[in-house]
Amino acid sequence: MKRLAIALLFAAACANETPAPPPTHTMPALPPPPTAEEARAIVESSPEFSEYQFTNAAYSLPMQRAMMNAPAKDAANALKKAGWLAFDGAGNVVLSPKAESDKRFLVRPNGVVDIVPLAKKEFGIITSVEGGTVKFTWSWKPNELGKLFGARYDGTQEAKATLMWEGKEWGVLRIDSI
């Protein structure tokens, strides 16, 4: 009984103690999202915008006609008509002198010629800025080689950039198609 009384007194004494408050870890407040003008500058100058859909600004063409599918044959014929290449008697692609001296034609050891770039991206307008999400438009501007590929570069595209605060400034985390 004596032990029970001591335990109750100890419990009562401890109950009157105020517990220490939990440690607080405050996150620094995020600045307001960028304005439309600021968002445009952030997205347009970002490496992510440069890399976004970059592979669509290139074309890989087999160097042998027998290895080409129908779209590749159409592309090869358009390039031939424009004077960029020819076919030898065995059906192999032969680059014209103007293609050989053009850095956009990269002949690979695997029997493929890569033609890059065919177009560049042109930033359009900001359609919305909501928190860390920026929606915008953009379009392809084909060069003389890209124009040979026609509708591939027609129309305005829509995308959204996800921004992140990098401690001192906003940066682009990623860009996705809408």
C-alpha cells in the first residue's frame, strides 16, 4: 500500500510538470510565383526548354534504300529533289557536295545519316501562371531542310512547365506536353 501511495504521489507530481514544447522546424516561406513576364524569361532561357522535344528537330535516314520504310523513302526523295543527296546504282545514299560540307548531315558508322537540326523552337505566349505551374504555347520554325518534311512542324503546341524554387530564384524542373 505504501508503494502504491508513493507511485500515486510521483504520478501526481509529474502530471503538474509542463511538457517541453516540440522543436519547431520552420521552412522558409516561398516567394510569390513569378509574373507572366518573369515566367516567360525563366522557361524560354532554360535548358529544359532547349531539350524539350529536341529529337523532333532531327531525322535519321538509313544510307541504303533497301533499309528504308515508306516515310524514309519519301524523305529521301524530297532530299534528292532538293539536291541534298542522290542514290548510286546499288541503292546507297550518296551525299551531295553541299550536304557533305553542311554540319547538319552527320554520317554514322552504323549506316545512318542524322540530319539535325531541322527546326528550332519559338516561344509563344504564357497562357497561365498558377503557383509553380506555367502553361505556354510554342511552335517549330523549320529551316530549309525542315521545310522538306512538311506538316511535321505545323501548328502551335501547348506545354506546361513545372517550376521549383532553388533558394534564390525560380528554375524549371520539367516541361510536359498538354
